[in-house]
Amino acid sequence: MIDKRTFDRFRELIYRESGITLRENKESLVSARVAKRMRELNISSHGEYLDFIKRDKDGNELVHLLDAISTNVTHFFREERHFKLLAKLVRRWEKEGRRSVRIWCAACSTGEEPYSVAITLREALADPTDARIIASDISTRVLEKAQRGIYEARQMENIPQLLLARYFQRGRGRADGLYRAKPVLRDMVVFRRINLIAPPYPVRGPLDVIFCRNVMIYFDNTVRAQLLASMYDMLRPNGYLMVGHAESLSGMLSSFTSVEPSVYIKDSAKK
Ligand SMILES: C[S@@+](CC[C@H](N)C(=O)[O-])C[C@H]1O[C@@H](n2cnc3c(N)ncnc32)[C@H](O)[C@@H]1O
């Protein structure tokens, strides 16, 4: 178990480096999450592990720590309403003559979100040739998984059979029970490690839609406000921001206009 002083050192470091706020009495969570890494390094005390992270000047160990701490729960077509809206929007934009679509999934975890976006775009657009998604996360571990695009059968339950067959390759033999995103999906998505508390972000704008879902819940209002201001600048006028259903921005210092719960627009008509 971690003593209070050492836990506070972890909390401060994690907040400073990732914006993630750990509540008081999360000692056992931190302890459980870093245990495996400490075993790999043959380090037995938490204080010693913190010193090791500090001594590691190229920041690799910090990445390991943040990998261990971040919560990566996600699934295909999570909060489905956003994908229905996205399909409507891109169809409308295409009818208006727009050729390209640029989307950023700003905390993409293991890739289910950007691949759900990619499927939505391919299904909605008559010509998806210039539809691109940039997907990022702070955790290199989840990004590796996302890039491989391989999932277990139980993770595919939210995907209608027709779309599953169209966009995923079913494993055979030793890969039985696994599904891999087909190149048509993988080629639409570029994965990159981006820490949301460290703007400016290496993402070329202007963007049509930003998915920043279920990550701001870990941030305090200072980090949230800074992130929202950056994302506002990166969207094109009338671009959309989708946030998690549990994270309302009401009361936040933000220039966005609310469209419906968890959907915001950079309203070009607003002064
Ligand atoms: C709960 S998952 C959300 C995944 C997906 N957006 C969804 O809604 O299903 C939260 C993700 O945020 C990432 N994360 C946490 N802090 C971050 C930061 N400072 N910068 C970028 N990503 C971060 C975590 O690594 C994790 O993969």
C-alpha cells in the first residue's frame, strides 16, 4: 500500500503530466495499477519507483506510468446518437458540395471510436475518398492496439452483421474468434500520441468534427477550459464538438453553442 505522502507525489506528477485528477483515497487504485510495472523493474517501494521515473530523463517511464493509470474503457458505436448525427451532417455537407471531411478523435483509446467514425463516413458518403480521421491518445499501449485494429468477437456485438462482414476480416485457425479492421477502414485513420494538456496539438485544421469523449471527466476545470479553447480554434466555423454524455460543459468558460445534450457547435453567427 502507498503512504499518504507518496500518494500525493504520484497525484501531483500525474496531474502535472496528464491533467488527470486522482481523488483522495485512490491509493489502492494507484498501487494496483503500477504493481505490474514495478515487478517488471524489480522495484519494491513506490517511493523508489517515483525516483526512477524522475531519473529517466527521456520520459519513457512516465509514459509507462500514464499508460498504467489511464482508464481506457470504450466500445464500438458507444453513445450511438453521435454517429447518427455524424451521418446526417456529412451527407448534408456532401450535398452542399463539400469534398473533404476531417475528423479528430482526441482520446481514441483502443480504436473502437475512430473505426466507428470511419464506418459511419463510408456508409454515409457517396464518395468517401477524401474523408480522413486523426485519432490520438496519451497512452502508447492503447495506440498500438488501435493501430493493429484486432478485436475479440465479444467486442463486436454493437456492430450490425452486414457492417461487420463489410469492414472486418474474420480470423481463421489460430486467429479464430478475432476480427481485424479491413484496410479500407485502417487507411482512413492516422494514429498519433497527443497529450491533451499540452497544446498546440500536431493536428492540421480546420476540422469538421472533434470527438473528445469521456476524457474530460478526468480533468479539472482549468485543464478543460484550456482544451476547449484550443479545440474551438481548430474547428472550422459551424464545426461540431461531441463530448461524452456524462460530461456537460454547461457553466464552463466556452464559446461553443449547445446544439443538443453532449453536442456543441462553433456557431459562426455568434458574436
Ligand atoms: C475512457 S477512454 C475514452 C475513449 C473514447 N473516447 C470513448 O469515449 O469511448 C479515455 C481515454 O483518454 C485517454 N487520456 C487520458 N488523459 C489523456 C491526456 N492528457 N491526453 C490524451 N489522452 C488522454 C486515456 O488514455 C484513455 O484512452
